[in-house]
Amino acid sequence: MPQTEPLRIIHCFRSPVGGIFRHVRDLAEHHSNAGHKVGIVCDSTTGGEHEDRLFDQIRPYLSLGLTRLPIHRTVGYGDARALWSSYNEIKSLQPDVLHGHGAKGGALARIIGSVLRVKRYRVARVYSPHGGSLHYDPASLAGRAIFTMERLLESMTDAIVFVCDFERKTYEAKVGIPRCSARMIYNGISDADIGAIPTRSDGVHFLYVGMLRDLKGPDVFIDAFARTERMVKHPLSALVVGDGPDRDKYDAMMTQRGLGRRIGLLPAMPVQDAFSMSNIVVVPSRAESMPYIVLEALGAAKTVIATRVGGIPEMLGADSEALVNPDDPDDLARVMAKAVTTPGWHASTMPSLDDFKAKFSASVMADGILALYRERLTAIGAA
């Protein structure tokens, strides 16, 4: 295929929330602007009004359309129905590239792509884990089953894209060294999202933005906030922004600890609006791969305090003072207290915007992934 010929690219993933959705939106926009045709296949049972607005924003870049159908989080009988529905839709779109994101999206893209290959379609099957199944314990029954399936699916894979070095190393440790082509390409954000966002005059000291579930650590943030107040010996303020299955639990936790007046709780909103409410963004996740919230906060010139998990040290620097131990409210409180009491702490710990842009730009990410698509298509054509 000539290097200038437009590609037909379909992205498959399960849940249209969080980092995977952001990653796909950025790729769709950049590749569409470069003249390629892009479509999305994803779950119809997750997401709310905020995600609907995001879909409305991305529709102009989806010349191959948006297909939403039930794709459940857990493995079950419904998977066969989702697979069949996805196959019929994707086959009609005649893609050159099927790019699956996350465990469910990766399985759909690779299985459907392999069936199309049997039927003499020329399609590259690309998989990005985005953490997902890699969080499982390889010693557990579920972990052994999942990693065995990951290994089997490599035979249906033309390339694996890791979004950070941590993800690559985790895959190699839990699944094995890939037996297909593999590439590490950092997540990135667009130039329009790189630039300081001023904090409102009525802003709070600390901000949590993300899914409201234990994996992301909102409970650790609430606990650490109370300890930070005791360290600095005066009241502070914070805001929790997001939606998720554990929202009511965290609301009750704040009320029980008498923090309801000092920690606000708001539903998901555009991240730029959330960033205007504080200068310090706290990311207390128990596990991550390459979280966009850290990229977005650094791009907005915010002070970021985050756990030393996943690819976060690759963004903040392995020896950054802003890194804390996961699931450790004492360590998190120690750094939160330092951030609000130490003059010049932001300048001494955060990367410069110029350095950040050179490494984590969405255009660099999109160009690298497009080059991989063409490389794999060329290899398929030569086979």
C-alpha cells in the first residue's frame, strides 16, 4: 500500500470512559485530520451525559461512524453476541486496521481481524493493553486464565503497542516476551491542551479528578487530606470530581469524618474546568498504566502529587519528590503538606512545559502509531 494512500481505521474498546477513551479520541482526531477514515466500536451500557458530549465532539472525525453495542466488563455468554454483532458491523466497513484497546477491545479486534484474514481481507490487527488485564495477579486463577488467553491471542496479533515502558515490562513478566511485533509509544496530549490553566480565586487546595472506584484511590485521598490538616494545623479545602460505582461510599466516608464542608463532591466535567479549581492535583491510584490525568495536569502546568505506580515515574521522573507510595495515606499526606507549605515547591519538582511537550505530544504519538500501521500492512502484503 502506498505510504500516501488513506487508511480505514477502526478502534475497538469496551468502556467509553477514562484514559482509553481519551487515547482513542486523540488518535481519531489526528488521523482524520491527516486524511484517514476512522470509526469506533464500543460499549453502549457505560458512560453518561459527559461521555455523550465527548462523542458529539468526536463525531466529525468519525467518517466510518460510531457503533455502540452491549460489551460487558466480565466474561460471559453475552460476549458471543457482542462478537457476532461487531463482526457484521466491522466487515461492512472494510477496515485496513483494527486497533483493539484494553482486554475486551483487544480480543474483539484480533478475533474479528483474524476471521477477516481467513476471508482474504487485508487487515492489520493491533492491540494496546492500556493496563487492564495486566493488573491481575499471575498467581491467581483469574490471572493465569487471562494471561494464558493473552498469550494465545498473540498468534492473532500483528503488533502490540505499549503506552509506557512499565506496561511493556509488566507484559513481559506476566505474559512473556511478545511473539509478534511490539512497540512502545508514549501517550500524548494535543498542543491545544498544553498551556497553563489559571486557578480560580475561589479554588481549593487539592483536587482529585477521576473514576470513583477503589483502584483509583479516592479513599486514600480523603484519609490523607484529614492527616494533612493535622500536619499543617489548620483547615484545608479539597474537591473530588468524577463518577463511578463507589461514589456513595466516599460521600459517606467524608460525612462520617466530618469533612463534608471542606471536601466538595462534583460529577464528571471537562477536565479543563476541573483544573481551574485547584493548583494541586492528587493522583492516589493503587494501580495504573499511563494515566491521562497526569499528562493533562502536567500539560496544564499544575502541581501533581501521584503514587509511584505504572508509568507515572516516567512522566514525573523516577526520583521526583512528588511520588508517594501507593495505598499509604501517611506518605501522601507528608507530600501534600510539603506542597502547600514549601515556597517554590512546584518549580523544583515539576517538569517544564517545553520538556513535557517534546516527549508527550499527541502528534508524536499519532505519527508513531500511524507508522506502525503502515509497517504492519506492508509486512502483511509481503507475506
